[in-house]
Amino acid sequence: MLKIGYVSQACGTRLQFDVFDSSGRIARVVGPKCCALGCCGCCFPTKVFTIFSNDGEQMGAITKKFSGFFKELFTNADVFHVEFPTDMTARGKALLLSTAFLIDYVAFEDVN
């Protein structure tokens, strides 16, 4: 099995994730201010997790979109939109896509 990288949750008052490939950290994904200490359910219906490069420049976003009142209330389905940097490698894009899955699991899924 080929390991392309990994994602690590960083410490902080907001949800933050560091994304690593084989050469080191390629991005940091930072959640909205209302997602404090892992609780994201009580703020805006659309939640934007900003993707920053190592030098602090914004290079994309992972957005949890509001699906509509009834879909949010009666289903477990979520809609995410991932904006990749145009010059990012396929492996980097795969890592950011896996970060979106991790954000969904950590912040929006009920474990019970």
C-alpha cells in the first residue's frame, strides 16, 4: 500500500488540521471561529474551513454547505465543496479531500 501522506489535528481553540505529504507539511486547514473546541453545530449554516499554505497565504477552502432545512433535519447526508489550488499535485488534492472526510467525521457526525 502506498502512503501519500497524513492529516493531523492541531491543538488550538478552533478546529485546525495540518496536512502532510512525504516531504512535510503542505497546508493547514483552519475552521471558522464559531467551531471552538470541536463544536460546529451552533453557528452559521454554511461553514468554511480555510486552507493556508506554509507561508500563511490562503490557497483554498473546504466548505460544508447548508443542504436545506428538511434535508439537514431528517437525513445524515452532508454536502462539502473543496476548492483546490490550481497548481497542487494530485496527491495533495487527495490529501485535502481526505481532510474534508476527517472534518465531517470530527465536527459533524454524531458518534452515538
